[in-house]
Amino acid sequence: MTARYPKLVKRLILNDIGPHIPLRRRQRRADALARHYVFREPSDLLRRVGASQKNDGPVSDDIRFNLNFHQTRWSDEDGGRIYRHDVRAMQAYRRDARRSLLQWDLWQGVRCPILLIHGLQSDALLPPTIRRMSTGKDITLMRLPDTGHAPLLADRNQIWFIRDWLLGNGNAAGEWTVLHAPPRERHPGLPIRFAPITAL
């Protein structure tokens, strides 16, 4: 959309993604989406969260649980929570994932300032892709250590950096490493609460 309708987009943020995604990465994602998971207990959901989001970077369990709770829905038919996937979209992705994604022609048409977020352990956005993307572009590269694909961007340091870039307050073109913020201390009088996993 940015390439075809440049007047509609003032600034572009790409979260660990580029014009090239390797075939192996796309096939692995397609295989994961094709599986049908049923979560009957909160512990089942948390185990799956830990396995599927191990590359998202250091994120607290309450954020992971909240995110995945809202990515799932109750199913009477299955007797538990299941992912809110659009089956048709999954089928289309599996068909398309039989080859690498190549969109370099469209990329040439992107002219606005770009914030490219890169999880340093990512297998979706590779260093050769970043180098090619940076040629002739106004790119600010935000590198995230101990993070793969795709960063959740729930860390307050990451949020601050993105906000500052959107406002044009600094973070000029170039490469920046944004370290993870230390965890906040929980107030001793505030218990951690989880929403029930049953139907809402």
C-alpha cells in the first residue's frame, strides 16, 4: 500500500519483516498454523504460549497470557479454547508459503521514512535482506537483543523508542540497539489476577 499510494503513508514501521522471507521460514509458519490446538486448562495455554513465543523476547507471563487469551475463543464443540484463526486465510497462506516471499519491486516504490525493527535472533528478517533494504532508503534500524520473530513490543524501552520516532524527536536514520527494560517491581498489595479460561 505504501508503494502504490505513497500519499496515504507518512511513516512506515516494519516489525521484523521485509521484502524477502525465506521459504523455510514460511513453511514452518504454515505448518504451525495448520495444527488444531484445544486448551482446556490455563496451564495448557501457558505451556503453548511458552513454546510458540519463545523468540518474542523477554516478556512477563501476565502479558503472554493476556495476549493469547484474546487470540483464542471458547468452543463448545471442542470443549476448550481454540485459536481465532480464519480457516480460509490459513489455507491461502499455506498455498502461498510454497515459495519464498519476494517483493523487491514493490519495495523500490517505498519513499517515506522507515523504522525497521529487527529481532537479532530472527529467522524471518536476515542480515542480507536488511542490507539490501537499506540501500537508498531513509531507514532507522531498531535492533532488539535476545529476541526473534516477532517482537511483541510490550517493553517500555521499545514503546518509548517507537513513540519518539513517530513524533520525529530523534532516533535519526542509522542503527540503534534498544535494550530490554528491567522488570518493574510489583506493589506488594496488588495480587496478580488471571481471567478464567471458561467461556466469556
